[in-house]
Amino acid sequence: MNPIIIKELIESGLSDADVLVEGDDGTHFQARIVSEQFVGKTMVQQHQMVYKTLGDKMGTDIHALSFQTYSPEEWAKQTHS
């Protein structure tokens, strides 16, 4: 598994998402996902949406993925703080 494949999986399930995935050991990855689809959702709901895009790869091909989710408005606040 590599960051590019994880990015593509997330983007295929969240078509409007801006996704950044990093990680270089093949099993542990970090991601930042910004999507309009997260608006009005709790953090748990947002994370469930991301996990759904990864399907059975979580826990098998992807051993550890830490990620942060943002709506575009939330991300704009993060980048301008």
C-alpha cells in the first residue's frame, strides 16, 4: 500500500475531496481530507465516511491511518489562523 493508492481510494468515494496522504513505511499513513460532504456532519460521521471509502483495506493493507477531516470552511479557518 502507498499514499497514492489511499488518496485515490478516498477520492473515488468522496469525489469533491481535496486529499493529502503521507507515509513512507508502507503500513502507517497520515491524511488530511477536505470535503463539502462533511458540512453538517459530526467528526464521527466524517470519519465513517472516510473509512467507507477504504472498505476492507483498513486493517489489512492499511495497518494504521490517522487523519483529520475538514469542511472547506473549517479548512480555510485552519490555514488562516
